[in-house]
Amino acid sequence: MAKKNQQIEVLGKVITIDPDDFISLTDMLKAKDGDFFISDWLRNRNTLEYLGIWERIHNPDFNYGEFATITQQAGLNSYKISVKEWVAKTQAIGIRAKAGRYGGTYAHQDIAFEFGMWISAEFKIYLVKEFQRLKEAESKDLEWNVKRQLTKINYRIHTDAIKENLIPQGLTAQQISFVYANEADVLNVALFGKTAKQWRDENLDKKGNIRDYANVSQLVCLANLENLNAVLIGDDIPQSDRLLKLNQIAISQMKILLQHDSPNLLNNPKSEN
């Protein structure tokens, strides 16, 4: 799924962040008192020196010849340059002008933070803080999704073991689905202490299933239990014995995970859904 624009709020101003994590300077400009334009910022010699250094580090195609011409004219009352002209002349990649619904001038976070200082030191501090908070939240969501995908992959291993060892020939599709659901509940009871139906009956206001509301540690443990149950099924261990063994393993693993995981990662990222 393609990443979408996001927004943060800085000192009462809504700031848009595009899918490449470029921050809207146009939105930021609304926080500055008086009639100022991004072109005013671009004509400043200190700004150009910063942009030139940033492009030198990140952009092998930066046009230093045009950049030298621009810096020679910087500060002159008669000289102004737009973002589009800056990009066209220097092949810069740190700033871009976008059209459309969320159009305006966007800049790489490094440059946007520098622009924030031009607005005010306070604005820059809060901008950095809110941007970092957004990235931390994204990181936690990404980790949860990775763990959820790992669980789904292991679930395929688990269902293959069920298919090969527990499903006799000639069953109807409904009978087969019952076997799968029954074995899934072995894992649910071993880890969560309840079946999927029991959880649904207790959480009528929630969408999804019990596993959608698992925290990171539980998803790690669940992935391990699925692999272990697949092995136990292959060894022809009765379901009741497997349930007892899996529950003991779940208790042991969760104790270890809870001792070593960061407390923040143990919070349920889907609890507000």
C-alpha cells in the first residue's frame, strides 16, 4: 500500500509531510509573522551556503556552476529566486515544488528544520519534537506489522501440518475449516487462555479477531507456538497433550519476553482501533 501524506501540529499550525518525509515549508510559513516568502529565505547567503553543503553531501548531480552564479548575487536587493528556478538551475533534490491539492514547497527534514529556525527557535524545537514523535510511532507500527506478517507466514506452516496429518480424505470444506479453526484455538487457548469465539463474545464492540489485538511480545510467542505445534502434529502428539505443552512453553516464553522487551513495545498498538 502506497504511503500517504501525514500531518503534525506545531504551535497550533498543521504541517503536512509527504510520502517521502519531505516537510511542507508552505505550511510552516503560516507560523511566521508578517509578509514573508520562501524566495526571501532563498536569497539569504547563509541559506544558500547551507543548501549548497547539503546538496554536495547528498546529490552527486548538483550543478556547482549555477550554484556559484547564484551565490554571487545573493543578498542583492534586485535578486530573487524561486524554488522552481533553484531546482531547475542547480538540479537540487533537497527542495521541491509540488502542484495539486497538497501543493506547495516541500523540503527534506534537514532543510525543513533549518527553515524552522528562520521562523523561530521555538518553532524549530517543536517541529523536530513532533517529527520525531511521528517517526517513532511509525517505527512501532512497522514492527507490529512485521511481527503480524511473520505470524501469518508461520500460520501457513501450521495449516500445512494440519492438512498433511489431521485431515482425512473425503471431508467437506466446512468440516475442513472446522479442523483448522479447532487447531487455531489450541494456540489461542495456550497463549491467550480463551478461544476465538470466547474473545468475540467478550468484545462485541471490536473488529477483527483476538490476534489483531495482540502486542508485539504475544505475536513473537504466537509465531513460535505455531512452529512448535506443527512439529508436534507431525509427531502425532494428541491435541490435549499438545495444548498442555504449548501452554507451558507460552508461559515460559512470555516471562522471558516481558523481562527483555522495552516497556513501550509491550503496549498494544491496536488497542484504540
